[in-house]
Amino acid sequence: MKLLFFAWVRQKTGKGEEDFALPANVATVGELADHLRARGPGYADAFADLSRLRAAVNQEHASFDAPVNDGDEVAFFPPVTGG
Amino acid sequence: MKLLFFAWVRQKTGKGEEDFALPANVATVGELADHLRARGPGYADAFADLSRLRAAVNQEHASFDAPVNDGDEVAFFPPVTGG
Amino acid sequence: MKTRIKIQTEPFDLGPELEELSQGAGALATFAGHVRGDDGTDTLILEHYPGMAEREIARHVDEAARRWPLLGVTVIHRTGELKPGERIVLVAVAAGHRREAFCACEFLMDHLKTTAAFWKQERRGGETRWVETKTSDDDAAARWK
Amino acid sequence: MKTRIKIQTEPFDLGPELEELSQGAGALATFAGHVRGDDGTDTLILEHYPGMAEREIARHVDEAARRWPLLGVTVIHRTGELKPGERIVLVAVAAGHRREAFCACEFLMDHLKTTAAFWKQERRGGETRWVETKTSDDDAAARWK
């Protein structure tokens, strides 16, 4: 799958985009966030408080309950501030 | 005083503007309209139905009860259709 | 506040008017009205009360500026003979934020339609008739009361 | 309906965009947003999610066209580094009548603020911070529900 990080999530994780093999025990956006949090200090910081994060699956806003599959494009970012 | 007519009021009276000596017995916009109606067929037609007319005194929308004085600029016209 | 009110027979372009007004403003809301040809109208003829039309518009601009914090307003209204597709009116409002710019722009358009001293004639296949007031325009203006 | 959605780093002028969109439309309502400098911001840095940002905007344009009869919509959003006074966003809506043009324009701006995948940083005297979501923007979008 493809992981994307934007705004301060990108800054904290230190990367904007990566190819990622979905672990077998990760079935939802929330489980993916939990998994990423354990990857190291930058990720721990970025994913510390999920209430401050939003996610998209295949470029559609998605809740943390939404399912993820290998092959999906999953993005994490703060609430948007466009316009 | 100065009289001004716009839109179909101008067409029916046959003039857009005239200098006019206010008769002594005319004190309001409505009385002025009544007076003008008696001036001839074009005026009779233009002022036949006051509910279809609007007026302004000195370039401000005015009701038919509004007072008129010599020296005023009084205009008669149909409801506006700008924009 | 920068106020610019023009009644003119000449056509005008949006670019120069809007670029200047938007200088220094966070938000610019604009409305441009054009002659519609879908009802078979081939010419629209606009007449106004010189002096009073400008005063009425200026009064509505003042009222809008009392209701919302505005930075600038431009109103341009054409008169004379206009063909389908030609621009009749522009109302542009510069403000700090979008909500007040939108509100003031709609407020001004609604009042322009119902109280500014303009009258329209439509020419269609050689026949000319005066356009009558629309109840929907009165209703639109009444919602600001 | 003519739909035109562009996300770009280059500045853009209002004139050419609006003149083209207004062709054949009775009503054109537009909103342009500019970087404000009154809070001491010296640079605004915009980032977006390429692909998703365009899709979100397109979805809102479709929803607006379902709600109101529209003739055309143009949305241009800049990204990258912008200075005070520079234009960030343009939403322009062409329709037959003013009410639907205004409604759709406000609807699109409100949703652009709350759901399109853009993020802003403000740089002020050497310090850079991420702009947080405004409750007032969420409230503005919620009124269309």
C-alpha cells in the first residue's frame, strides 16, 4: 500500500510518502495509526493524539473505523485549512 | 418646481422634464398627480392608476402623502427594475 | 472605505475594476449581471434618473457599510441599449472576511433591483415592452429588513 | 456545465477567468481570497494533497450543481509560498439568476475551507506555525447540511 503524510504529520514522521506492506493484523485506519505510532519517536509524536488527525483512504475522507487493504492509498493529516 | 417623468410615464406624457409653477391648492405628491391627470389625454393615461406609479421628491422616494413645495424636484415613474 | 459608483453607457471589463478593489482586502465578493437572451429578447434598453440613481446606490452602500465592516465597494451600472450577453451591472465588495463580503454584495444587488432608479425595456422581434417589477425581487430585498 | 478546477503555484488574474466564464450567463457570482497581512503574517505556505484536493473540489462542484441550476464553475487554488496581498483562491459561478449563483459560490467556499485537502502555514518574523481549523468555518459549512 501507499502511505502519505501531510502538513505536521509529514514533518513529524520525516517523510511525505512511502510504500508500505500492510501487516496481517491491521484491518482499519485506526489499527494502521496504532501500528505506525510504534515505529519510532517521530511517528509516536505524529500519532500521539488521533483526535488531532484525519485520514483518507484512496483519496476519500475516511473514519478510523474504515477498513484498509493492501493496494490502498492511505493518508494521514491534520484537519484541513484551505481557501 | 421641476417635474420629471421616467419610463412609460415619460412616454405617455410626451415629455421627460418640465418647469412647473406649483398651483396654490396643491400641497402633496398625490394632489400634484391629480392636478397633472387633468392636463390632457396623455397625462390622464399616465396618471390613471396611482397604484402603478411611484414618486420621488428631491431625488428621494416619497409617498403620495408627502408634501411638495415650489422649488422641489418631483419625479413620477413606474416601480423600478434595475440590475 | 473606497466607494466607486458609476452609471455609464460604455461597456466595462471586470479585470481592472476587481484587481484594483481587491488590493489589501482578504475577501472580494462580486456579482456581475448580463443580458439574457434565452427568452428571445434582442435588445434591452435601460433608462435611469440621473442623480437619484447614484444617490440611492450610495445610500445602500452606506447602509451595507454600517451593517458589515467593509473595505471597498464598486457599483457599475450600464444604461442605454444592451444586447444579449452584454454586462449590465457589477457589484463588488472588498472586506476582511468572506462572510461580510458575500452578505454586503447580495444586500446591494437585492436593493439595486428594487429601489435604484432604473427602468428596463425589452425589445423582442420589433416589439418593445417595459419590464415589470418581480415579486421575487421585492421578497429578496425584504429579507434584509 | 463548464467546470474548471486548477491547483497551481502561479499567480492568476481575475479578468480572463471571469470574462470567459460569464459568456452566456445571466449571473456571475465570484469570491476571491487574498493573504491578509494585518496580523503580521509575512508568508503563507500552502500544501495540498494532489489528486485528493481536486477530487474533493470536483465533488463539491457536483453537489452544488445538483442543488442549483448552474452554467459553469471555476475554482482556482494556489499552493506554495504566498505573500500578503496575493490571491489564494477564486471561486466563480455562472448561472441564469443571481440567487443560485450566490448560493453556489458561498456553498463552494464554505466547503473548500473545511473539506478540501489543503493545509496552511503562517510565517511571522522567522517563526512558522500551522494554521488550525476555525470553528467558524465548520459552522459555515454545517449550515448547508
